[in-house]
Amino acid sequence: MSITVIPRHPALGAEVRGIDMRRLMDAATRQAVVDAWTQHLVLVFPGQVITDQEHVAFTRHFGEPEIFHQTSLNLRSDRVREIFLVSNVDENDRLMTPNEPSQKQLSSSRQWHTDSSYRPMPSVGSLLHGIEISRTGGITQFINMYKVYEGLPESLRRQVEGRRARHDFGMLHRITGAPPPTRAEQAAMPAVWHPMVRRHPVSGRKSLYISSIYNDAIEGLDEKASTRLVEELSDFAAQPQYMYRHVWEPHDVLMWDNRCTVHAVTPHDPAERRVMHRTTIVGSEPVVAG
């Protein structure tokens, strides 16, 4: 295959043409995709009518798919265990209400975050397949955290340089009202500390590394000051010059780098079906301070 890469936004995001995810990629094509991913951080592959199995197989070109550790809320597919269900429709085709536990937890995705930052080795990236998309919202927004770090005012830069933030999966239930993790889930995923400025293992560039739905503490600050700093950093990051907003079309697949971006989804009408299936690429190394 030969690919065509068309930028979608000056800060990040590009459309990739010439890929059929139902077919194996040769080494040269894979490298071309990796190069485009490194440059643009978020790739859009339009018109990929794929099965979950093909989704997982494509993901394996870039690393091992993560198996979501939480089993109590039915967010992991029973049919293909590498698939995480970012959906308001269950696998029996039932539209769920916003008050159901899984939907409460998924509501956290409206806040800026990066996937699996609560792991000792956070994920490399994610691939999200829009099977049934929303027309009343559900826009996925991405921020280039390289550019955010480079643009930080000195007052904020001083507060993050050399500091670590804690990332705790258990924070989700505190901010959404979803049930807390079970004891086994808590034991499997204890809170971890990561540098707030990280160096990307491929590009070598520095980026701000925060994940507001998991960050519950910052070294040297009390709880209120930690919360305030994460909010201030998130507000600074959410500027149009740093952001690509993806309006979905059916069977778009998005692939993004969790090591240098954050993302959030806009609300949509809960009576409208939205079926999105995600794979997440397992992290291969710990976060290295920038």
C-alpha cells in the first residue's frame, strides 16, 4: 500500500488515505504510518468497515492490545476481550441510561485525560472505531501537549518542572458517582506517580503530562492546591491553537498518541445511540522525566 497524509489542523491531526485495515500491512507501509503518527499525533482513517477482530489485528502492528483490568462495569467486551466499549449500547443491543454505572464512569471522558495514565507503564496510544456516531454532539477533541508545554507561561512552568503528579484509577468513582473499584481491581491497579513533564521516547520532545480524571495529588502541594493546578493547566491547554476537534463520520478510525496528547468528548443526546469500540496499545516503558 502507498499512503497519502493530509493535515487536518496546524497543531495536530491528519487524515490518512490508502490504508485498508482488513489487510496486513507490509513493513514499509507500517513505517510510513508510524512516521505520520509521530508527526501529527492523531491520525484519521476514514471508511474502515472492520470487525472487532480486524480492529485488534490492525492494532497489533503497533504493539500489544491492552486488556482492561476492570470487569465489574461491563466496559470490556465479552466477545473480543481486547475491545473497550465506549458506548451507550450494550452487547445485547440495549440502549443504556445515563444513570447506569458504566455510563456514569464513561461520563469522565468529557474531561481532559490520556488513556491508562494510571498504569506504571502508561499506554502508547489508542485506536477508536466509530461504528454508530452521534450527530447531536460526541465530538472528540485532542490537544497537542508538546505545544502546550512550549507555550506555558513562566508561572505555570515553574510549578510543573521537576514535579510528579499521582494518577489513581480510583478517582473515577469520586468524580462521576460510579461504583468504586472492587478490592481486586484496586489491588491490580494501585495509584502511581509520573513526571508532569515527560520526554517522548520516539520524538525526544518534551510535553506536559497530566490526566485530569486521574490526577488526585501533586508532589509538594495539598489537595486543594493540586486540584487548582491541574484545573489551571487544563484550562490553559484547551485553547483552539492547540486543539483538533474531530467530527465523526461512520467507520472513522482514530489513532492517537497517549504520550503527548490529551482528549475529551463533547456531550450528546443520551437518547441517541453512540457505539464506539477502542483498543489501547500497552505501554512498553515507564514515563521518563523531560
